[in-house]
Amino acid sequence: MTDDAATTGLQAYVVGGAVRDALLGLPAGDRDWVVVGSTPEAMTQRGFMPVGGDFPVFLHPSTKEEYALARTERKTALGYQGFTFYTGEDVTLADDLKRRDLTVNAIAQAADGTLIDPLGGAADVAARVFRHVGNAFSEDPVRILRLARFAARFGDFTVAPETMALCRQMVEAGEADALVAERVWKEVARGLMAVAPSRMFDILAQCGALERIMPQLNATPRALAAVDTAARFDMTLPQRYALLCVESPERDALSQRMRVPQLCADYARLLPIMLDGLARRDDLDARLALIERADALRKPERFEALLAAAVLWDERVAVSAWSADAACVRGVDAGAVARGQAANPAGIKEAVRKARLAALAP
């Protein structure tokens, strides 16, 4: 079946982020399509491959873009999983747009370029305002996370007062308590990798969600400013997460609660240790202890990344000197030292330590 045959006569519209970003003059990304007046059987007959779980989504036979049948939703339980979906042929494009989160994400574009915008999303794009589509926003607590993430991505957008008020009502109703750790981390990670991560946590704090989903986080102004600086330097997710948690004594509990990747948890655990050790550069024993504790010998790349994060927190950190120290210690041949202690195996550890201290000494 040809690509033309797959889409000829199909009522398909580009929706969501691709339309929004085009209005903002941003580079084109992945396009999502909504299909009106079709059925799963008709889509498969056209050559589309079904991939949906809860509701029918299909991959185009050639472009592999996602095409979802227009649908309506009905909330059946607390949280973001308590929904039933209806995808009958009678569901209109307007019906589908009404169940979306924000007006700026509820704009469709026809094949001829015409915008279908029944909810005023284009005007809100122009005004740089995030506004919820309708009361259905309150049925899905993930939308609070998405709103906060969008605020981090689009730093010049504001949140409509009525939308912030609705988010507060949702939190007070316990909706945020139903969010599972994996979904929270997925959105938080995306927000941390945005251009202004601090805005995500500011929005979450304003509506009361932050203390519900990340109660162990002490999101101080200094920590949030450091994360924004890390974003400007295009630092990695583990570096940004470590800076976010640097003033949170319960960072280990936070990492466990959100089930963050082990690398992120390690960075968050090690950065405060690094900062404490880096401040004691005049103590030779402390210098070696930090290099060994931070595992700079086996994981030099991680050590360098932590140094880069540390200097954002404390500009006095002598990055080049510490890098040189780690290189000196790595240059010690521990195997050769051990062989020299063949007659006294119990003394190997101390002999290696003394050799490393000698390498560090001026």
C-alpha cells in the first residue's frame, strides 16, 4: 500500500506541540496526528500499525508518525489512571481538543494549513499565557506536572491566575497524592533539562504540589539559581539533579522516593561530600581521602563532572588543581607497590596510601 493510499480521504489533523511550536517560530519536531471519523479496523486496512494501549494509536506505514483516533475521556477514579476512553466515529475534532490540557496545546492544523482553534489557543500563544482548557484539566494530576514543565521550557510564559487557582484546588483535593514516583520523575527530569528549570519548582511550590510529591526537597533560591546556571552551561541531568538537592539533607530519601536513576542518586549523594572535601585543600590527608571516596581513580569522568557542578556552587573551587591531584594519584602503580610489600601483605594498604600521598605532596 502506498503512502498516498494510507492517508487519502482520511480526516487527519496535526495537533498539540507541533502546532504550538510552529506558531512560536520554533524548529519543527515530531508531529502528532488526530484522526476523526475512523475506526481501528479502517486504520489497519490502510496499513497503519496499532501501538496503542488504553486507546487506539497507530503508526503511519512510512513516516512512523503517531495517529490517534479522536477520543473523549471520562474520569472514573482518583489519580491519572482512573479514566475510560471513547473513540467512536461520532467523536468530533472539537470533542478531542476539549479534553486536552492547555489551550496552547489544543490547536489543530488541517492538511491545507488551516488552523482549527475553538479554544483560543493561538491568542494565548501570542500572549505567552498557559491557560487550562476546561474543568477536565482537574481530572488528571499529571497536568500540574506538565504545566510546571512547560513553564520551565518556555520561560517567557506566565500561568493564568485561574489555572493556578485550579491547580491549588486539585492539590487540596488530594489529586497530587495519587501520582506515582515514575511519572513524577519523568516530568521532573524533563523540567530539569529545560532552559529555566527553577520555574518548574516555583510553579509546583505555588500550587502546593511540591511538598506533596517531593517533601524531602529543600528547593532553596540558591539551589534553584545553580540549576538554572547549570542549564545555561548545558550540564547533564545528574549534575542538575545534584545541584537541585545540594541543600536537602534528605536527598537520599528523595532519590529513593522518586526512584531516580542510580547515576543521578550517586551525583546527589556525592556533591555535598565533594564540596566539604574541596574546602579542605590545605590538608593533604583530606585531599587524598576525597579523591578516594569520590572514586576518582575508577571513575575519572564522574569526578570531573562533579567538579564542574561544584564550581557552580562555589566559584573558589580550584578545578584544575583538583584534576591534577586526581591524575597524580591515578599515576601511582598500586600493583607495583603491592608487589614491593610481598613480604608484608598486611602493609599493602598503608604502603599504597603513602605512595599516593607522596604523589600529592608538593
